[in-house]
Amino acid sequence: MLFGKLLPREGNFFEMFNQHADRIVDASHAFSQLVANYNDPHLRDKYNQDVDNAERAADRVTHEVNKAVHKTFITPIDREQIHSLINTMDDVADLIQDAAETMALYDVRHMTDEIKRLTDLNVRCCERVRDAVKLLAKLADPSAAEAALKTCEEIDRLESDADRVMRSAMSKLFREEPDVRELIKLKAIYELLETVTDKCEDVANQIEGIILENS
């Protein structure tokens, strides 16, 4: 009994989830500004750095959560749920950084309407992920659980919207882009951006599971 009392209980997992979700939103906003200001080399570099900074900050939170899981005797939700949720959230930040890095490495020269539309959907998905994550600490309140589930449903709808944009973008790209190198570049960017919304949906699915098991 004394041993159990000496071990850490619960930890600050929900607050760390919130911190990570905020960094995801920071990364998505920085990427959106990167796209909006892509023709300005100075601003392009600035927002690329902002994406990197947000991703590194998210990595630090992920590390702290995974460390806390091993040090905490009693966790507020299942350990595997904590581990899976934070690492899936971290995948979102990683993918946003990958998209920014790929545009720089491939020397993409201009932003298409499809990139802008997918970027907008990414921002909205990341903001909804943040909203759902912030409700996790209030699962004892049925209204909070219901609000979180509705937010997850919205993420699912946004992911479906991104799928439709992606299909249209690919169709247009293969019909209209005469430069094979440009086609390869844009295809890679489109796929990364669509995968961000897929990963947000994965986060939403995990949140739904946590709610159903713990509320």
C-alpha cells in the first residue's frame, strides 16, 4: 500500500495533450501562411522555420508524455490509449513539416488552387483536433463527451472533403500538366497534404474510442 502511495498518480496528461494540439494548430497555420506567401522568398523561409519550430515543440511534448506514461502509477485513461493518441497526434505535425520540406526540396515554383484548398482543409482539421482534445479532460460531463463526438464527426467530414479535392486534383494534374517533373512534384505534395487529413481522422477515431470507453 505504501509503495502505491509513493508512486506518481495520473500525471498531467490532458494538459500535455492540449499543448501538443496547440502546436499542431501552430504548424498548420504556419504552413498556410507559407502557401499564401510562397512568392516572397523571405516570408517563405520565415514560415518554413515556423513550421519546423512547431514540429520540434510537438516532439518535445510527445517525449514528455511517453516518459510520463512510464513514471505514472495510475493514469487517467488506459496507457495504450495515451501512447497511441499522442504518437498519432505527433504524426500530424510530422506530416505538415514533411509537406513544407518537400516543397523546398523539390523546388516547387508556384502554389496551385488544389494546394490552397487542401491546406485550408488541413487547418480546419487541425483546429477541430485541438477542440476535441481539449474536451478529453471533461469526459465526466456528458455534454462535453457529446460535443467531442460531434467534433470528431466534423473531422471525418473534412477528411471526406479532402478526399474529393485530392481526386479532382489528381485528375486535373494528369490531364493538364505537360511537364513530367512538375507533375511528380505536385503529386507528392497533394498526397502529403491529403494524408494530413487522414491522420487527423485517425486522431478523431482514437478520441471517439477513448470517449466510449471512459465517459
